[in-house]
Amino acid sequence: MANQFLLKKTMAAMRNLCACEITALQDGTYQGVQLLGYYQVGDTPEPIVYHYFESDTTTENGGSIVALPQGRLIHQFKNALLDVRYFGAKGDGLQDDTQYIQNAIDTQKDIYFPNTGNSYMIKAHNSRRGPIEAGYLTNALLDEGGIGVQSNQTLLFEPGASLKAIPTNHNAYHVIKIVNKTNVTVLNATIYGERNEHFYRVEGKTDTDPLIQKNTAYAVDTYLVDKSNRFLRITQGGTSPNTDIVYPVGTTVGSTIVWGDIKFVIVGVYGENGYGVAILGSSNVLLKDCRAQDFWGDGFNIQVYQGNNYDVSLEGCHAYNNRRQGLSIEGLVRGRVSNSIFEKTNGTAPQSGIDIEPWSASNHCRDILVENCLFKDCSGAGFIVDGFGPGGVKDITFRNCVSEANYVGFNIERQAENVTIDNIVFRNITMWEGNIRGAVNLQLRNSNLEDFYMRTSEDIYTDDLYTTRRITVNHCHLKNSTVEVGVNTDNFIFTNNTVLASATDRDATLILRGGSSVISKNTVVELTKPFVLTTNQNPPKSTSILNNDFINLASTCLDIQSYNFVSGNKFLYNTAPVNGLNLISIRLGGSRNNLSFNELQVNTREGLPDTRSINLIEMIGYNDIYNSYNTIAHNHLSSPYLSQGDGNIQLSIIPFQTYMGVNGLGSRLRNIYKDHKGHIQVRSLGTIPAGTQEGDIVCVNSENRTLYEVITPPVINFTNWTVTTPAVVRKVIFSDMLP
């Protein structure tokens, strides 16, 4: 019988070799032990042979090393992948497989999880800590809780194979943890959390609860937390009895519990730190085709431990129905998330698909690309980028993504720097598509923005942390959309975009309450509400509206107040215009605007049943409030059908009623109006305005457009806006030219 193998049906039988069998191994009667299965014959992929080493004292690991009363049985796994069943993992949805899998992982071989038809159950929490013990986060889970992957290791899951967290009432847990490791790959893993069992696991049981004290007086509206993570609100006060609380079967959030003369309502559930995969202080990590769902906190979490993470990628992953986030990135340099879905995050704030937000001010999230991803049905934002302060978050790009049916499309906050959103689509957003509170150099580009609303740094955020500095929207297509720039925003740029149709529930396409804005080179077609609406600010902030094409507008285009530079814009009509249209409106009190080199072209009179009047510029001034210090120069009107009072189309740069208003004199003296040849238009020689200089040419409308050269400008009393000394002029020529 020499050189034969001793046959054993199970691991338990092999561990319990009798003394004579051990002697037979020692004297060479048996070459080794052939194991036919772990718990029963055939439950491992194939029989394996263990060799006996009499003097070996290596610690048993339940798979490759088996301890005998003397010596060890050792099997050298030579396959590229180590099947976890060889170490005792069942994957039956019942047995706690945590230690069996960890023993396999600790061999530092690549690990294979076959599909057993049920989940491998993982004790993800640390049973030596209290469920809501203070500081129960990363440090508490390093020595116990979940399975810890080694460096230079791959975990490969057969399609359908899964891990599941054993239900717990602990605030924090990790199913898979990668802590200070490098070169780790997890492929095709499906990982289930326990959010649906988290609260209900102790129902119907007497619960001795040290957090709710016996024989203690409680007042109405006292808030407590029990050890099962329930928030309780006392609704009827008194002294608690000297007995344990019993939670009846069916207890849930909203249930009322009577405990002696105390009555309380369960108002919520505590905790948010149960994760599917936690990556801590590691580098060169790849999660590919992984799914994490039903977690108490995040599906995937990239957090700091003894330094940032570097070079972490998620490809083809899916986070579903997690309470806090689909993915949190709390510390990462050089990251990539691609072709992934983040869906149905709900339960506790922020409830987003992805949240890129440092754990603390000393951590960094930089050089991260998110592309070809879907954010869907999240109760918070599709994605969040939160800088946590200057320098915390920088160089983040979202490219070719879709944000669909989320409460908010995206949030960019607290000095997140150099965030680029490129070719994004929004669908069926509940609240607003974009919410910006403190971005630095945000770019939104190459996107189809239909039914889109974005707001930036509202009035209530007045400190530097929430000051937005430089937003650029370019090469986008907007339809039924609005961007609202708050007063705590500096430098808004809107350029090379196409705008179609006005939002029905907003006052304009661009509402500019913040300042230092540049609106240029856009094509704007057939709006029924203003394109730009600006307001006065203190201190004043300027807006430049330059070289835009406005086509067939049915409303005032630019509704402006003060400190606007409007130049080089073209207003084109290829269809019949609306009658009485004022394209640029300087509102009451508007001052220090410069409107120059703008052009109005009307190229049709087709379909005109009656006379149409269009004013390029309207200026409103009445009572004792005047528009002042405005320069309106070198603007041009053209139409092959132009009429000066008779016929189909009447055009004017400044409508006649502006001169004839109640306080028209004050308005005329305060503002300069120039035609396309640079001649200053005046009602009479007595209304030559302030700011006229020697050598200027004035065109006097009441004298049949006679031209005069200014020899000496007028002297004007700026207190009551009257002419103290009339201008000295010299007649130049008589002209029929249009004003």
C-alpha cells in the first residue's frame, strides 16, 4: 500500500485523522491525503492531494494548510485562480463565509468565486464595537469586518456569483475592503447590502437597550437613539419603567411605542456608512463590471486612510438602491469612472449618483474623469462635486453622460476648481438641472440643454466659500432653457451657443444678477421672452453682449439696466416681425450703457397685413427718474422695404416717444444717440447732450436733419439737468439721411 493516498471525504474527516493514519503518513505508507470534498464529496471542483510535513508548524488556514496534532497537511494550489470552495466557502445564503474567503485571499493568489445559486454571506461589521459607537468608521473596520483584498491580487466572480452583507444594526461596515494595497482588480462582482433588513432584524424581540435608560425621566420632544439605530421622539413624557422595551412585530418608521407611561414615535433610522466596496489609501485598483446594491451607505466608496488613493478605475459598474451615494470619492488622484450606472440612490443625504467630496480639508480629489455614465432616479443630485474649500478638488471632467429623472441634475460647490461638463444630456429632472454654489472655472460645453435650468451662487451665499468665479457655457444647444447667474458670481461667459425657444416658466434665457459677464457669438432664434435680463448691482458689475445673431425674435431681446456694453449684434428678420417691438430695452434708471455698431435688418414684408413698427432701442424714463450717461452710437438699420411713416415697415433706433416723454428733456441731455455714420441725433440745438465734444457732428431732427459741427460743447447743470450755456455750433450741410 506504499505510495498510495489516504482518501478522505470531507475536511472535517481529514482534520480528525487517527493516530495510526498519522503514523502511516509519517512512515511513508501513504504518500499523502486525497480530499474528495469540503463538506461532502464533490462539493469542490475536483479532489486535491495534501502532503504531510511532520515538522511544519505553519498556522492552519482551512484550505491549503491543515493542522494535525503533529505536523501539517499542505496542498500547493498551482492553478491561476483559487476557488473559494477549497477553503470552505459555501455560497448558500446561510453560512457566514467571511473567514473562509479571507483565508483564501490571504494566500495572495488570485481568487475565483463560482456561481453557487445563492450568495456568499459576509459579516461586514466589527462585532467588537458598538453599533453606533463614536468614531466607528475606517479605523474600527481594519481588523474585523468584511473581506480584505491583498496587493497584486484579482478577485474574479463567475456571472451570477454574489456576496451579501449579513444583516446588522451597525452604522458602518465594508463588504470588500482594499486598504493600503496596490495592483488590485475585482471583476464581475455582485455585492448586496442589507438596507432592507437593517432595521427589521430585531422585531418582536425583547431588546435590552443601554441607550434608553430605565427609571429615567423623559420630557416631551426629547430625541433619543436606540441601539438598533432608531431615532425616537418622546410624545408623552414621564419616567420609564424598570423593564426592557419590546418592539412589536411590524414596527417601522412612524410606529408609536408605549413603554410604561412613556410614549414615543420612531421618526427615522441612524447611520450612513455601510459600503459595498471600500478603497482606502490604495493605488492601481480596478473594479470592472461590478454591481453594488441595497447598501446602508454607499455602493462604492473611495476614502482616505494614511494618504490619498491613486489611479483607481471603475469600468462598467452599477450602483443601485443605495441609501447615501452610488459612489463617494473622498480622496483620489488620477481616477476614471466609465460606462457605469448610478441609479436610485435614496434614503439619507446627499442621495446622489456620484459625490466627489474630500473627507476633510487636508484630502484631495484631482484629475478624475467620469465618462459614458448614467445617473438615474436619484433622490438628490445625479452627481456632486464639492471642493470642501480651496484646493481640495481640481481638474474633474464629466463627459458623454446622462442625468435622468434625478431631483437635481448636478451640484458644483465650495471652490471645486476646473470642473468640465462635456456633452451631457438631462432628462426629466425634478428641481433644477444645474446648481452651482462656489465653482471656480466651471465649463459646460458641447451639450444639448433642453428644458434646462441652472442657477449659480444665490444671494444668501455671501462668503468666499460659496463665491462662484468664472463659468463658461459654450458650444451648447439650449431650448426652453434658463441660466440664472446670482449676485455672488463673478465672470460668467456664454459663447458660441445656439438658443431656441424660451422657457415658459422663467423671465429670460439668461438672468444676470451677478456680473462681469460676456455674452458673445451666439445664435438666438425665435424667442418669445428676453434673451438677456440684467439688473443693477452694488458694486456695479458689467455685462458685454457682443457679436450675437438674433433671428426672428418675437419679444424684447435684451432687457438691460446699467453698465452694459452692447456691440456688434445683428437682429435679423426673414419673417414678418411683431408690431411695436423694442429689441433692446434700457429699463428705468438705466445708466452708463454703451450700445454701438448693432444692426437691425428686416428682409421681408411678406404676410404683412398692416404697418409694422420695430424699435432697435427703447429707453424708459419718467417722473423724476432718468436714464443717464448712456452712449448709443453707430447703430444701423436696413430693409429694402424701409418706410419713414408710410408703408409696411417702420424702423427706428430710438422711438419717437422717448424724446416726447414727460421727462424727455432730461433723458435727451443725459444720453448720446448716434446714427450709423456717427452723427449725434438731437431734437433741437437746445438738447445737445452732456458728453458731446468739440468737433462732433450733430443732426437736428426739428430742422429737417440739418448737420452742425460743435465748436464749444454745452455747459449743463447736473443737479437739475438744465442747459446753463448753450453749445456753440457751425452749420455744415443739409441732409436727408436717416437718423
